[in-house]
Amino acid sequence: MGRFVDKLFVRLRERGYETRMISISHMQLLRKEIECLRNNDSLDSEFYQSRLAWFSFQVLEDLPDAQSLIVVAVQDLRPSSFYMEWERRPLTLPPHTRLTTA
């Protein structure tokens, strides 16, 4: 990777974002993987609709010669806690998690 991309990745990771670079040729494979997860009920429907349904797997007309794509994963985790044996324990929850009490 070039120096600019390396610096970009470092700064994004410092802010808690996971980053990867993929070849444009893998776009359809990524689409198929997401569809497979969705069809197998491995992705929460609400999560899919709010985070993935809008995504287009087509190369932009403005960038016909693009060869790579930077993928950034935003972690929308919620810190929480629970009690076990009278001791408070930390817990991190993914988005759209619904909790009930017993």
C-alpha cells in the first residue's frame, strides 16, 4: 500500500474503525457472501435494513478505472453490564440487541 493509504488506515484504526482494502473484482463475491448470511438468517433483519440494504455493489461511473475499494467497518457497540454472583461484570452489546430481565 502507498504511504497515504497506510496513514489513512492508522488514523481510522486509532478512531476504532476496522479497515480493509479489497480488489474491485471481489465486489460481487462480497455481495454474494452478504446475501448468503442474510438468507441463512445469520444477519439481523433490522441491522441489514439499516446498515447494508442501501449499499450498491456497482463500480461508480465516475471511477471506471478504480482497482481497489477501502472497506470501513463502524462498530456501533454499546457498553453495558450485568450482575453475576453479586458481582458487576462488563458487557458489550452489538446494535439492535434487545434485553429482557428474568
